[in-house]
Amino acid sequence: MIPSRSAWPCRARRTPIGARGNRRVTADAARQILESVRNGTLDVDQAVEKLRRLPFEDLGFARLDHHRGVRTGVPEVVYCSGKTRTQVRDIVARLYEQGDAPVLATRAEPEMLDVVREAVQDTVYFDSARILVAGPERLVRKPNYDGSYVAVVSAGTADLPVADEAAVTLTYLGDRVERLYDVGVAGLHRLLGSLDLLMAARCLVVVAGMEGALPSVVGGLVGCPVVAVPTSVGYGAAFGGLASLLGMLNTCASGVAVVNIDNGFGAAVFASLVNGRGDS
């Protein structure tokens, strides 16, 4: 049985002193902007710009940016590492209640699923990606879904957690995703056998550990942006991903951008923005 919200632990901290006041100030400010439009002292474009900068909600331990999706095209995503389970639950709950898109929580532990479901029953967990998604049924595919896709490519099976983080993130941002895994440079024929898939993509996310050579190879084969993701996979001299990071930063292939070590999420957001703006 799902407990009522009034039975949640730390209920009082969900609405700290000032939180309702912040929402009231935001509502008053929005009303004033709309009145200005009606009175003709503010045009529509100016009003939209002001509204984009307004809303946030103070939970005491977090300030939630409810309009991040309006400003950037990507709603706020919860980074779970370093947060308690109840903090993750309360943040996800408020983002879910105030928004209309799926709420993603990255770097989540499996034990967080039951806790988050106390607040949002319709929550799923992706083990390999370590991502919680609250409200997966809210997924809205991009208008170019049928004609455009992002390919997520991984060098080895050990890179799958980072590649899956990118793929799941892209999926719930509304992008079509094609996965091509375990095609590292130690067996280059595996990659070349899927060259048509690579060349037809709008953007590529290429994930590799060890020496990090795969993005350079792919970057020399395709004419679309490549987002390179170094992983911490490798033996001692890989230095926890530093070797692959430096190798990717020093790529001789043009059109390759590099994100932080193991940052599949960041690569996915970048690729999603590229994919979403490709037809504009």
C-alpha cells in the first residue's frame, strides 16, 4: 500500500518557511507581466522573456528550477549521488507535480526506486544506466523522430553503463536512438560493418575507455557531430579515464566534442540539442 503524502517522513521539510511565499511572489510577478501585456506597456516577446526567468521553488535543501525546460529545452534532471533517498524522493515529487515531462534522476541506486515510488508510483528504474524515470508515459517524441536519430556507440561491453546512461537520457528527451555496442578498434571490422547506420545519424555519442581511440576513428568516417565520452574503464595507466580523456581531446578528427569522464548524461543532452535543432 502506498502511504499518503501526509504520512511521508520529513513532510515538514517539503514545504519550508518561505517556499509558499516564493510561489506566491512568482504568481504575482507573472500576473503583473500579463497585466503589462494587456495594458500595452509590454509586448509579447518581452513578456515571454520575463516569464522564462521567473519560477523556482525553495525546498530548503534544494531550489528547483521549474522553467529550465522552457529556457533550455531540457527540464531539470536530478543527480542522485550525494543526496539522501528522501531528498531524491521529494525533489522528484515536486518536479513531477509541477511539470508535464518525465522526470529523470541519474546515478540512482536500485534502493531508491521504492522510496521514490512512495511519491510517484509510476516510476521505473534502468539498472545498467542507473537512471530513475518518473512518469515515463509522459514521453513526447520530437517532431523529427521518424526521420532523424542519434546513434550511441560503445567501444566495449564494459562501457555499457555509460552508453546506456546516454541512450536512456536521449530516449526520454524524445529522441530516436540507435545503439551500436562493442565495436572498438581492436576489431575494426565490427564498426565498418555498420557504417551506413553511422553515416545516416544526425549526431553520434561515442563511448570508449582505455586509450579512447574510437571517437577519432568514427570522426574520420562521418559528416555529423561526434560527442566523445571517455570512460574510467581500463588498467592502471588508464588513470581512471584520464588517458582516454586526453586522447579524445587530442583527436586529429574534426567535428569531435568531448565531455567529462563517464558523463553519458551530458553527452546525451548535447546530442539531443543538436538533433532537435537540425531541421531549423
